[in-house]
Amino acid sequence: MNNVHFKGVTSINPERTSKEEILQISRKIASEKGLKALNMRAVAGECGIALGTLYNYFSDKEELLISTISSLWQDLFQLSPQDNQKNPLFTEYVETLFGNVRERISEYPDFFTTHSAVIANSGKNRALNAMERCTAEIRGTLLAVLQEDNAVSADAFGERLTEEKFVEFVLDSIIMLLMQNKPCDALVAVIGRTIYKRI
């Protein structure tokens, strides 16, 4: 099977096409031309498959766009194997994650702006459900790292500030900083002052 990579092959074997291969091509188009350039005909052409074949995987342009955006979120927030330290400090994990996302997002011009417009113009419930699934996975990973950090103060969390609420705040802050193209130093400092005991 011919796998597709952003800078490599631009077509796939029509007889052995997979949904992931189509999404790789869609991410490639988003990287080179922006999310606005994504449509069924363009993706089918890049994949080297008939338009009808593409409809076997995605019922319409909206589903293709939402699936591509979900795939981009997962790709952006995935740490590479060399970045996966065993039991890192939560602050170190956030800093590394932020740096990786910031570097990767440069491959997708105006990602957050365009993606917000795409979501607004798509079926709202469908888009919001897809985004909630993506952010839930990211929050789950952040929560696991937080809970494995032995340096976290025993009294850092309580009824008013639960670990779950804190992780949601951290992820929202990361996304806001990325949208504003600002560094994460202040966020990391706030996290450290909140969860680690000061001597």
C-alpha cells in the first residue's frame, strides 16, 4: 500500500484506499493551501480515486472537513516518542507540548481562524461533538500526566479546584496562547505556583 506523507507521494492505491490515507492527503492539502481549499473533488483528485469512491468514506464535504480538523488536532497535540519522558513534571510536559504544537501549527496557516469559520459554517452539533472528542482525549492525557507527577502538593486540589477543572483551564489557556501567538512562560509559572509546594 502506498502511504502518503506531506512532502512525499501525492496519490494512493485506489483499490486499497483507507480512511487514514485520505485524511493524510487532506492534511497535506490543508498544509499547502489551507483548510478552505478542502473539498470532495480536490481530495479525490489528489488521492487519485473517483469522486464516488470518496463518498464511500465521507458522506459530504462537511464530514470530510470535520474529520480532517479532528485529525489535525490529534496530530498537533501528539508528542513525539523522544519527548515522552517517564513521569515528567506536569510543568515540563505542558512546556514541551506547547513548544511542539507551536512548531507544528506553523505548517497550517491561520489554522485556528479558518478552523473556527469552518466549524461555524458546518453542522454545529456534528462539529462540536467532534471537537469535544478531540479535546477530551487531550484533557485525558494531561490529567494522567498531572496525576503521575509525584511533586504535586497533596493539598493542591480540592472541591473548588479539582484536577479535572485545572486540566481544562490549562488546555483552554494553551489554545488561547497559541491563537494569540504568545509564549507560555506565564502559564507555566502559574501552574508551578498552583500545584507545587513552595519551600
